[in-house]
Amino acid sequence: MMLLAGILNHLLAQAPALQAELADLRGRTVRLELPIVAAVVVVTEDGLLAESHAPAEATLSMPARFFVTRFTDRQAASRQVRISGDAELAGKAGNILAGLQWDAAEDLSLLVGDILAHRISRVAASLLEAPKEMGQRMAVSVVEYVRDERKILPQKHHVTEFCDQVDTLRDDIARLEKRLQRLEQVV
């Protein structure tokens, strides 16, 4: 069995609903292009994937940045996937494959037991979340510096005050226009 199909079949086995949905595409062939490997796979009767030498009906091409972006923003990652061929087939297959998630704790529990696998998964998740949190904190710090220290960005109360003044000016002009219209009618 091909490595790519084997990995995807393992993930499909952890997601029976997606496997059943993929079974609706049985007999259809899709070319999957990843940064390191590309392969044509056919959907089997039971909703799994097998290597195929038939021409692909659709192609899903995922650049390396897709996998990096997928950790932080799945929607942004999905926009990086390029499809060709049968767009309907590519869309359905892509949506099904996009729903796959690796249950690392489940696989790890087979090696080290449930409790240790759960702890390792929690630590790994916190390590993956740390750069995102650091980035968010850094962005907040930069905004505060630019707003408070460098005075490049206005403070919230200044913006509110300015908007209130604009509203007052607009209302004053509207009243003045009404008065001028009444004066014109008199004259």
C-alpha cells in the first residue's frame, strides 16, 4: 500500500463519518500533490483510498505553506489549495480531506498508555499554542507602543471625541441649511 494512501486511510479510520462521505465518491480518481510526494488515488467501496494508475479526474495541489497555515487558520489554508480537472469532485474530496484530524493521543496511547499519551498531547498542544500567544502579545505591545509612546495612533477616547464632533458639525450644518431654505422662501 502506498504511504500517502496509508496515512490518509489511518485518519479516515479515526473519522467514520468522513469515511462514509468519501465512499459516495467510490471509483473516482484524484491526484494529490504535496510538497514531497504526489500520487493518484482511487476511492474504494468502503471509503478508503488506494493507489491508482488510472488518469486522475481531478487534482488537489497543496503547497508547503498550506500545512504551516493550517495550524493557525484552516480557512486561510483552504484558499491555498489549487484544484484542476473536475472541480466538483475536487471540491468534495478536498472538503472531506480537510475535515480529517489526527487523533495523536489515540495513536500515542497504543505505545505509552492512555494517561501518559493524554499528558504528552496536552504539552504538545500548549507548545503549538505558545507561538500564537506570543505573536498576539507582541501585536498588542506594538499597538500600545505606537499609540501611547510614539503617539502615531490615536487613543480610543480621542477617536470617540472626534466622531462626536463630526456628528455635531453635521447636525449643525443640517440645521443651518434648513434655516437658509426658510429664508429663501421668505425672500
